[in-house]
Amino acid sequence: MHSGNHAVLACSALKKAYRRILLRGSVALHGTSVEEASTPKDILFVYLHASDELISQRLAKRKGHFMAESLVPSQFAVLEPPTSPEHFITVDTEKSIADIVAEIEKALPADL
């Protein structure tokens, strides 16, 4: 961010089109050439990789969560993991939270 402020945005962004909208706003909806542009290096997508079995197990343990466990297969069916030229890392969610955070922090630019 040019203002010197930094942010973390957490959302599913399951499809490449959703990530384009996060990057480029409504111009990404019009199918312009920005569609194939690479992700700016000051934006890092973190793909939290997990099996559908692991996600189902974790959802089953949650009380009062808005997403039903029965929706997991449909979410994986539409998932489009990030690929080049998107600027991303893949982090295995079977690791501890501390290890996940450390891996993400390691991937961030040093000047943040």
C-alpha cells in the first residue's frame, strides 16, 4: 500500500476471478487485458491448502458455524488454486498455527 499502511484480508476467494476483483476492482469484471496481469509483488495471496477430509473434520467440531459440513464438496469443486502469474504461497494447514504464521511471515517482503 502506498500510504505506508498494511492490511491482511481474509476471505475464501476460491476462484481466480474473485482474486482478480480483489486486485483490480470492478475493471476485472469487464474481461479487459488486466485479467492476465500478474499480481503486484506487494500483494501476496496465501493459499491455505487442506484436504476436503480435514476441512470436513474441522467443520464438524465447530459449534454454530454458518457453513454446513455438507457444503464442503461443492466448495472444493469450484476451487481454483492460485497459479502463476499470481503472487502466492501455498501453506499446508496440517501444520500448527504458529508454523503457518511463521511461514507466511517469512514470505512477506522484508520492508513491511
